[in-house]
Amino acid sequence: MSFERVGKLMARKALFVFAHQDDEHAYVIRMRDLVSEGWKVHVIWRTDGARLVPFETRKGESVSAMRMIRLDERNLHFLGYPDGNSVFCQENS
């Protein structure tokens, strides 16, 4: 099924979820195309990506890249979990 057909069925909304900042580079062309076609695009980054570079730097780079494709900044979501700690265990009570 084409993205166009899926868009008509799903009210033209898309959600991209990435582990950390800069992972979006592989999808930026697709996101740009969806935005230009009028889709409501949201992006979530799960970790702070701050293992080697401060979080605010990584976040700023991603926000700048998303501005370049005209993605609404209100649709960018940074969860901020520590980088390298994406598996969480819960102790049995």
C-alpha cells in the first residue's frame, strides 16, 4: 500500500521515533516530503544522546534540521532518557 493511500486512511499523520538525535538523518527526506504534502508529522527522540556531546547541543542540532524541512517545532518531542540506558528493568515486588 502506498504512503498516499495510507495517508487518506489515517488522516495524514505520521510519527517517527528515534533512539537519539542524528538518527533522523536517514529519514529526513521522507519527513520533508510528508510535511510538504500537508501531513502532520511528529518526531520523538527517546534518549538525551549525551554520551559524547551535551544534550542541549544534540537537541539544538535536531531542532535546526527539522526547521530546515519546515517541521513544526511543537511536534518535536525529546524524552531525555540517559543515552546508553534504553533497557529498563523493574524489580519484582
